[in-house]
Amino acid sequence: MAEINKKSLEHLADLARLELSGKESESFLVDLQKILDHFNELQELNTEEVQPMTGGTMSKNVMREDEIFKEDHYTDAGKLAEQFPERQDGFLKIPPVFE
Amino acid sequence: MHLHDLTIKKFHEGLLKKDFSALEITKEFFDYIEVKDKEIGAYLSLAKDEAFLRAEKADLKIAKDEPMDALSGVPLAIKDNILIDGQPATAASKILENYKAVYDATVIKKLKAVGAVFLGKTNMDEFAMGSSTENSGFKLTKNPYDLERVPGGSSGGSAAAVAAHMAVAAFGSDTGGSIRQPASFCGVVGLKPTYGAVSRHGLIAMASSLDQIGPFTKTVEDAAILFKTIAGKDQFDSTSVETNYNDELLNPKLEDVKKLTVGLPEEYFISGVEPGVIKAVESAINQFKSLGINFKKISLPHTKYALSCYYIIMPAEVSANLARFDGIRYSKIQNPKSKIQNLLELYKRQRSEGFGPEVKRRIILGTFVLSSGYYDAYYAKAQKARALIKKDFDEAFKEVDVILTPVAPTPAFKFGEKTSDPLAMYLSDIFTIPVNLAGLPAISIPVKQATSDMSRVTSHKPLPIGFQLIGKHWREADILGMGMFYERLQI
């Protein structure tokens, strides 16, 4: 089955917005390969007629009316902004996005 | 009254009889925590002022002769991934080190409504990923029964706080065993409710199709009280369900419990389980037989695939849920090691310095099983395996009402024993994981007097061992009822 090498690990880390140190990469390569090898046992399962379980329950979509929430804790933007580590005038401050 | 003797029930009775005030007890807890927690390390933060205010409120109600809820003034500990407005919520991760919650989780809202007191937030494996609390970004928590051993995880701080009498009860979250396994290791009761019974709103999400919040208590009776308080549908969690838990939850009848048939799955009593654990669980079975409960051998044939299934589905959900931690919106890592040029670089730097190794490992594993080319072979396959595991339980529950198993293959293990091998650590959850995959309720209850003859060859100190009762969906009443009558047995 699948094999993880240094290059594919780097690609995965990039997709996940992570940077791995050399030491981390080394140990992850060993660990992940071991874990993936363990997963191979699933291939012996016959799942041809099986409907996948896609969530914690088999219940159907839960819909609600599309209306404005009266609850204040989602509309209190000021309180949320206070948790931004860097902010200015209620805005979130970040490094430049465009170069 | 001594803190060691306090249960929710006894606290409530003492409060009503005016043996003590809620404020006195709350102060006593903080004094005790100050000394004891140096040794245990269960708490990440304390909230004294807020706790005193809430305790005074309960005392005021008593003074005015107002009706008191069973939880009025009860001092609780809360796992640090459950939000309490204005208090830190780090999920034991450096990436949230300076974050303070800006609203209450639904369970906290409900507990506040009945007057509960919150002593502080407890240590855990980072983002609830682990089985020993060794993955905390901040500190180790020690097992109160043996300081050289882990308290279990991921809710190790909550379990240790209750076991060491640093709270009357506590809350944790359970994704693959994170309430039941530490409860077993620390000799307390731990309940994982049916998926959807308790709102997950305000719980820092790990794997949303598996996570549930539940209580740690000294008695099964207390667990029933806490569960009934937090259960129910919530507009902020569309997977929560309107439940119909009536009086049988708190006051089970012996004649009903006697009628239950209990299944013993052969796949859970295997050679990999430590003999002491099997012996302890068997003694619990014999004690139940003395109550007149019938046992039956059953089979859950897909059990062996649960670990693989879980370690595909859970990391997949983790990789999506943890994408929100960009190192910008919540707290940020102070002084990143080098100067940052652009946003992408900032994300990578903050996440790499903010997340610990296990979190990174799971994010990468989850990204892998969801990536094009591997999705069908891993993620889709695991979802089908999950359906088969659930079907096993559905079939078994046509013949039995409750299933009894060990909680974990061993008692509490030593620090460092499994940290170098992730797969070995994952294996400590093999008996709890299937329950989350199937969305069932389950409880971990300490085996009575297991400590007298179950001590390990490697240890002089007796270690607690728990057994697990698994119920049908929405039938917490069955497992709590059995537990309550087990608790009352004189042995």
C-alpha cells in the first residue's frame, strides 16, 4: 500500500501549513509509515455492499430557518476582537498578504 | 466535613443542613489545591474570585430559604478545552496560551443556571490528543495513586483532580476514551454519553463526529445528576438531540436492573489484556451475578478493525478542525524565532511552534488520508468499516441490553513508557474506541476492592482498575442503574 517518503511528507506539511524540522521529519517518516502499515488490515474487509457512516449518527440533515440570531454572543464582535493578539481600531492586524 | 468524603449528594445535604457554607468549602478546596496540586499538577488555571462569587450566591439562596438545585454551590473542575466566559481555554496547547474564552459552552451555561461553582481548568493532552496527558504543552499530571504513573488521558487533569479530592466532580471530553480511560486509571467514575445527548457547543473541537462531553465523579449517582443537567438539544449544535431522560436516570429500580441481560464480547477478553485486569473485571461480573443479573457471551466480530478505523477518521477530522488555528485570530506565539515576511510564512511558523509533535503528526496523517489518490483507500474505507462496527453493536443489542468489558488493557502505566511509540500509545484505547465510532453511551466504574489483590508485580502500590458498561443509544439509564446498584453492594 501507500508509502510516505521525504518528498511526500514535505508536500503534506505544506498543505497543512506546517514546517517540520529535520529531526521531526525523520521521526514522522518512521511513525507514519508504521501507522499506515497498520491500516493495511482494513483492506481484508469486504465493504462492497456497505453504506459508509459519514458522521456520529445516521440522522439526516438538520435545517433551521434562515433568520438573524437574537443571541448576543455571536454579535459581540468587540469581545471577539479583544482576543486578537494584534489589533488596531477593532481590526485584526497581520503581516502583508500581497508582495 | 472532610473534603475527601464529599460527593455531590453529601455536599447538597450538608449545605441544606447548614453543616457548612458553600463559600467555606470552596475556600477549603483552594487551600487544599495550593498544597496538593504541587504534587499532582491537575490544574492549569484557577478562578478563585469568580468561584467565591458563585459560592456566595449559593449561600445567599440558602439564607433566603430559596429552592436549591442539587448542584447549587458544588465546586467543579473543568477540562481546559471547554469554554468558560472570561477564563483561559488553552486546550493545553501553546498556540492558545494567552487565549481567554469569550462565551460559555452550553454545558457551562447549564451548570451556571443551576448554581455550580467552577474552581479552575484542568490539564489534558494537547487538544485532547493522547492517552496519558503527557502531550500537554504545559506540564505533567501525576496519578494520585502512584506519582510515577500517568493519570491516563486525555482528560487526565480532571480525573486526577477528582481522585485527589481537589474537586467534588469534574468534566472532560471523550473522543476515543478520554473520559473512561483516565477514570479507570484514577479510580473514579467516568461517563461518556450517547453521541448527540450533550451539546458540543463551546468544546474546542477535535473530531466532531466522535467528541462528547461527560462527567467525572466519585459515585455513579453523582454522574447521573451531572449528566441529567447537561443533556438536551441545543440550537448551537445541530447534532444534539431532544432527549427524554426521566426519573429512572436518577432513581433506577432494582427490579428493572435485575431484568437486564449483559453481554460479554469475546473480542474484549483476549490474551493481550493484563491478567490482573481480567481478574478484576471478572470479580465485578460475579458481583453483578449476585444481584441476579444474567450474562451472555456475545461476539463483536469487527472489533479488531476499530483502531485502524478510528486512526483514519479522527485525524481526518482533526486536520480540518485545527485549520482554524492560524496563529493570528486566537493567541499568538510570542517572539517567533525569525522575522516573518508574509502571511503564509506566519501561518507555518505559528502553527509549527504552537503545536506539539502529536498534534502535528495527526494533522499530517489526516491530511494524507483525505488527499486525492488516497481518499478512497483510507477515509472512505474507514467510514465503511465504521458502519460495520456500529452494525456489530446493533446486532448484539438485539440479544442483550448492556455490554460489559474492561476499560483498558492495563492499569495506569509509567511516565515515558509509551511516548516513543505512538502505536503502542494508541493501543491503550482499543476497548473504548469502538463505543465512540458507534456513538454509544458507556461508563467506567472502579472495580470494588480491586486494589487489594490486583496490584502488579512491577508495583508495590495497588492501582485502580475500571470496568466498562456500554448501553444502547439513549439508554444511559441502564448503565447508570447497573452502576448504582453495584455501588450499593456490600463486599
